[in-house]
Amino acid sequence: MLPYKELARVDKLVHEPARLAILSALSACTLAEFLFLQELTGLTKGNLSSHLTKLENANLVAIDKHFVRKKIPQTTIRITEEGRAAVKNHWKHLESIRRAILQQGALGDRTSLNQLSLSAPNLSFEQNRVKEDLT
């Protein structure tokens, strides 16, 4: 399968930029407070909450809401083992696609160079014509 087609097959739940940022941040720590995660990702409260709900419904994160000193609400989020595996596999998948594209691009560059050398006389003719037009 072509690597570009493989991009269309990535896990869209994880690949969505905000959710990928959330999962990547959470994979680097044990747990994070909601406000810290909001600051880290730059998402609004509503947007972060919406993405966290989707991730929680997919069992990729666990959310704990409790009160500090019986008055201050605090929400902590941690990535689940399933979430950790999903984000790790996602990055591996993207990296394999990137390598395939680069490899294909390297092969494509050789083809382009061969085509360029075949059409080089035409390029020289065009360059001379442009020089003549400028003078």
C-alpha cells in the first residue's frame, strides 16, 4: 500500500491534534491536573473537557473529580495502559509512514533527476529565451 494511503488509515481518535497533544502529554507523566493540562495544550476548558470525554469513553484516559479541603474542585487525568499503548503505536505508525514516504521520495528524486537530465537541453533553450526577452 502506498504510504500516503496509509495516512488515511491512522486511528482518528488518537490522531486528532488536540487529543494527540493530550495523550502525548499524559504519557510523559503519572497524572495531570485539568488546569495544568489546559495550560500545556492551549485548549479552552470546554474544548479540553470535550476531548477528555471522548478519550475517557474509549478507555484511553481515566478522570478523577474530587474536592480539596471540601470546597475546591480538582480534576486529575491519567493515561490508561490502553491509552499509553494507543499513543505509542500511533507514533510508531506515523514514523513508519514517514520513513516510507522519505524512501519513496529518495527513489522519486532519482527518477526526477533522470527526467531532468533528459530534458536539460529544453531547459537551456528556455533559459536563453528568457535572457533574450530581458535584454
